[in-house]
Amino acid sequence: MNKILKSISCLSCLGTLFALTVTLRQYIAPANEPGIFSCVGLKIFGLSPCPFGLGFFALLLLSSLLALRQKSNWFSSPKTIRFFAWAGTLFSGWVAWREIGLPILIRGLSNYWQTFSLAQVPACVWGFFVFLAVAILSLYYKNEKK
């Protein structure tokens, strides 16, 4: 089987579980402080970005699992996997920019880093790194012809 596709599936599963955990935590016990398991701040259509990231990761996972089972259709094609991966990367990157990049511009680089804590980096930033890894891997993924 395709090692790249297996890696995409594993990372998508990891991302789905992480986003599910963050989303459930947000609705069960909402946090007031940003952190790895919290989604505070930005609202999109009244929701935090976490459910949207969960949706992108779930689509990636389903698409890659279908491709692993060699179900040939548009949903499991390399182009679809690439689309979901890059859409998730762009979405989470935009949210990460809003949560980290803009505060750096507003408060200034030196003031921001004086109060920076790795424990307060929002979940969307960590999701961005997983999406980016999947997106890069998706560039190298091709259908195996039998």
C-alpha cells in the first residue's frame, strides 16, 4: 500500500481526534484562556473554529480511508484529498494568523514575546501544523494503478 496515503490517514486520524477533543471540551467546559485544548476568541457564524477544523479533518480521514480501501471515486481521488488538505491548511492558517499574527502586529513584537507562553498557543495553530503536514504529503500522493 501507498506509504504516503497511510501517513495522510494517520495524520488525519490524529487531527480528527484532536479537533474532536478540543470541540467537545469547548462545549462541555468552555475555557476563558487560550491554550492547546481551548478555542477562545474568534467566532465564525457563532461557533469557534474548532468544529470547522473537525469537519475538514473528518473529510480528510474519510477520503483517505476510502482511497486506502481502493474505492475509486471522486471523493477518494488525490485531487480531492489535496483540496481538503489545502482548504484545512488555509482555514487554520487564517485563524492562527488572527489569533497570533495580528496580536503581534498590534502589540509589537517585543511586547508580544514578553508575555508569550507555548501553553497558551490556541488549538488552531497546532491543527495548522497537522494540516500543513498532510497538505505537503498530499502533493506527493498519486493513485496506485493495479
